[in-house]
Amino acid sequence: MAAPKKRRAPAGGQGRPGRSLALILIAMVALTSGMFLADQPTPRLGIDLAGGTSITLEAKSEPGQESAINKTNMDTAVQIMERRVNGLGVSEAEVQTQGDRNIIVNIPKGTNSAQAREQVGTTAKLYFRPVLTVAQGTPTPEPSASSSGKPTPSGSPSAPTADKGKTSATPNASATTQGRAVTGALKADATPTPKASNKPKADTTPSASAADEAAAAKLQKQFAALDCSSKASRSKAAQGVKPTDTVVACSSEGDAKYVLGPAQVSGTDVDSAKAAIDQTNGQWIVQMEFTKGGAKKFQKITGQLAQQQSPQNQFAIALDGEVVSAPSVRTALSANAEISGSFTQQSAEDLANVLSYGALPLSFKEQSVTTVTAALGGEQLQAGLIAGAIGLALVVIYLVAYYRGLAFIALLSLLASGILTYTLMSLLGPAIGFALNLPAVCGAIVAIGITADSFIVYFERVRDEIREGRTLRPAVERAWPRARRTILVSDFVSFLAAAVLFVVTVGKVQGFAFTLGLTTLLDVVVVFLFTKPVMTLMARTKFFAGGHPWSGLDPKRLGAKPPLRRSRRVNAPTDPKEA
């Protein structure tokens, strides 16, 4: 006699629903605990809900560099701006491109939002240039050419000569390098450095070409007319200059102006920078460490400057064309240097911040600045929540009226989905900088319909099986494979739409797409690990298995067919004795 075959579980059967429920409950407890341990009990709010400032920056094309405005440089600028703002502790800020030339910076209201606004568009192009001439920041009479002041072949101008033969010039705060200060009046007729290499030359200077003389005369005229007391003039003086040019520049405070030789070291040679207090005088300074290649270049230029007389033994630290410090050099330096001046703690930290994260590859100008009040966003959020509550209430009413007892399972599933969504939004704030804005709230409201749709698909499959005459327990298991395929296809389409929307859009619409995609994924998790196991357990109870009229699974109410019974044929005996 053959051994009886083991009865297979119905397709899609789940023998141990308790394991799935335990898994999702552990996940909910872990996420909730992590939310409170991270001291983030609520999601971070975006600028439209918290208030703040929205800045639109437009990229400017430098002369001869129109092709520099491209996607690569724009993306690099966004990354640098994000690091600068995050370095100030404003991690909720949003920085993103808009179109081909614009960058939108949303800075939520906070203690560092003002400093962040100042730094986002700062180009932070840093160069170390030798000082050729220094004078007071106000315009001076145009000098007359003299035999001792002829320009050099490199185009370096002679120093302007004031009426009294001397100009009192105090550089932008007595700058120091390793504790050595530059003080006192500087002679206006100091001999400029002969070449960009700053190597000492003989007293005789070769005659310059006509082009060099014209360039030197033009530079002298610019230097004499430069008025550093005006911020607009200081900015204009730095426009269109190249690292290889001999240029005029102002101090950042506007109290001194300079003629500077070609750049010898750039900001890309700086490895790191930090604000610190000078132990000798208690003033704030910025300490810099150079890269290996930068240290070699810095050692070379400081070694050459140490052989010069004042002011040509100074090197100017020019940030975005303005001289933030002009320290003198008495000996060669290498791996590190200090920038000192009239720094406050905040200004020193700001400068260290922009130096640490590098220079922007493009120049930007503010196109618009908009202040967003939290009151307006709060009113809109309240209206959105009311709309969401109304929508949820309508869904609940529909479920109760149509599915009766099954509505209890649906509400438990919605609660589980809500807990997972809320805790993940709270944790994603400090983790990836996610901020809940109004479009994101709309995405969460739309997700209610997506989640409810998954329940309805499964419930209807179960009810179809009961209409075919099957009892509840096999109906639950047989309905699951077909419902599962439909749910996965529907959620895949929703997630694909959210992903495409996230990729092709910018700004706040991405918040809607992100939330929609997140809740769609959570819908799959909840249906597989919560709704199906709960349905399996409920099918074992008398209330649902017995087809109570309020269970939503009453066979009579559903119009179930009579149970399908197979007739078993019995062969009639042919021999009367066998009968």
C-alpha cells in the first residue's frame, strides 16, 4: 500500500504569518527608537514651512570664457556651495541648478542664514601675488614718468610719485606671517620687482618695448585713479583679471591699494584652512596648510621675496580680487602660513570655510532674493493637513461601508504605513538633509490612495474566491498570488513615475516625487509583511471564517455559489456474490 502523499499548501500560502509581523514590528520599534535617540522627533521643515531666504544666482561669463558655463561647472558650483553652507551648520539649505545658468539656494531661517547668504555666491578665487607698489586707498595725482621709474620688460609699473615725494600707506591691518609685522609708512618710489619670478636683478633695466610702456602707463593711470573707499570700485578693479596679469587691487577694508605681480600660488594649492587665535597677541587668524606641490611653490616665492626691500618683500593674499592681508616675508616658508588682519571670530571662520571647500569655477551675481515667512507656509500646511484628513476620512467611510470588518485590517495597515513614513522622514533629515515641504506633504496625501488601492485589490480577490464557493482560509491563500502580481505592477508604475519626476524636475517638485516614491516602496513592504499576515490570522477567527454579516465576507451577501463537490464514481459489482 502506497504511503499517502503530503498535502501541499495552497499557492501563495504563508504557513507562519507571525514571523512577518514580528519582523515589521521590530523595524517600527527600531525606527521609532532611532528617531528619539537622534533627537529628531519631528521631520525637518523646508523653507516654505520654516521660513527663510530663497536666492537665485546667475552665472556670469568672463571675457573669452563663455564656454565655461556648462553642466560640469554648474554641478561643481552646487557641490561647493552645499559644503560651504553645511560648514556653517545650516544643513537644511537646498542648493540646486535651474536651467543652464541659474542656481537656486534656499536657506531656512536660522542663526547662520545671514552668513550663508554671504558665502554662497563668493567665488573664493585665492591667489598669492607679490606686492609691487602700495599706497593709500584714495585716488592720487597721476605720476609723471622718470628715468628711474621706467617700466620693466614684464610690464610692472613704476610706483606713482606723490606731490611730496612720499605717500603714507598703511596696509589692510598690520599683516603678519609667523609673527613678523609690517608697520610704518612706505615710500612711494619703491622699486618694483623686475620680473614675475621676483629674482633680484642688476641695477640697470633693459629698455621696454612700446607695448610694455603703453601697458605700464595704462596700469599707472588705473592705480592713480582707483578709489578703494567705494565697494563698487573695489569689485570693478578685480573684474576680468587673469592670474598671469599684473593688476591693481584694493584691500578688503578699502584703506589701501596695491599693484600686484602675477600670481605665484593659487587657492587650489591650499589643502586645508581653519580659524585660530594668535597666541602672541590674542587676535583671530586663519591658518593654512598647503598641498605638497603648493608647499614647494610657496617656499620658492617666499624665498625670493625675503631678499627684497619693503614693500616688495610682501606678498598679497587676494581673495576674489581683494587683498585680505599683505604680510612681509623675512625668511622662506613652506608647508603652512597664516593670514592675519582685522579679523573677528566670524570673519576668520568664514574665510577658513571658503578656503577649505575651494573656489567656485564660475562667477555669479544675485538675480533675486525672496524672503519666505513661516506664517504663510504654516497656513498652507494647515490647509494641506485638513485636506489630507478629509481624504482619509472619506477613505475610512468607504472602507467601513463597503468592506465592514475588513476595514479594520485596512486601518491597521494604514497605521503601520503612517508610522514607517513618519519615522523615516524624521531620520532622513539629519541623514541626507531631507526637509519636509508642502509638495512633500502633497505626496504623502496622494500615497494614502495608493496604499488603499493595494488593500482593495487584495480584498476583492478574496471575495471573488468566496463567490466561487470556497471557504475563507483557502480563499485567502488562493487570492494572494493574483493580488500580489497586480499590486506589484501598480506600485512599479507609481514608483517609476516618481523616479522620472525626481530626475527631470528641480526645486520643490522633487520633494513631491521623493515622498511619492518612498511611500510607494513602503506600500509594498506593508502589504507583504503586514496586511497579508494579518489577513491570514483573521481568517482563522470565527468572526471572519464563519462569514459574519459584519465581517465583509458573508457568502450570502456576496452571492456565493454552492460549494463545488466532486462526485466519486463507485463501480457496481457484477457478481451477486460480491454484492
